[in-house]
Amino acid sequence: MPASRYPTTPDVWEESEHMAVSRTPAPADHGPTAHTPDRAAARPPYPPPPVPLPDQALWARVIRNARCADSSLDPDQWFPASAEAGKARHEAAAAITVCVTCFVRTQCLELSLRSWDIGQHGVWGGMVPADRAALRRRKHPSTIRPVPRP
């Protein structure tokens, strides 16, 4: 059996008032791989880009974790009547407050932008329809069809 780099018997310690010293020699250094890797150098300097979830998985995550499902708000508070953003935000203030503490707020907002036929109504991701429409125009300008002029 070959000799091990590490002792098989307990280390013999020299007792001192201030410190204990091991009599076991340190393992030999065999180049750069023998060092413990520096954790900061081992990972990239930036976080990996988020992988977009398919719609079905995104819906499942939002439905499972959304705070709005547990809220005691009247459903009408999630659907402001005003089309103007400022008035709509005021009407839906209670619903927006629930959204602020939600863990899946960004995923909810993304779903509303992806599924615009549903997402153009009510509060999604803490935003009223007018705010999301403006965000959608900025984020996805190629998906917006121009309005035909008479």
C-alpha cells in the first residue's frame, strides 16, 4: 500500500501557553492545481443571464406564488375604471400595495406583456393598464401594429 500524503495517526501536538503546533509536515505543493481555488476567480464576474421560462411554466409559477391569490381584496379593486394612468393608480392603490410585496411580481408583469389579450386589463405586476401599454410599446415596438388612419 502506498504511503499517504496525510497522516493516519493523530497529530502530535506540542503544548504551549499560546498555541498548538503540529509536528505533521504540510503536504507538498504540486503547482497551481494544488492551491484551493479562489471563489471570486472561479465564478464569472457577472451573473448568468436569466433563462426565459416557457409560458406554461411561467403561468404555473405565478399562480402558485402570487400574493393576489391570498389577498382579501374585492376583485373590482384589481380593475381600475379610469383609462388615465394617474387616476387608475389611485383607484387600484390597494391592489398595487399587494403587488409591491409579491415574490413573482416581475414574472406576472412579463406574462401580462406576453399575453396581451388578457394582460391589457387590470393590475399586473403592480402596474395599471396604461403603464403596461407604455412599457410594452418601449419593450416590444415590433409587435405593436400601427393603428390604421381613416
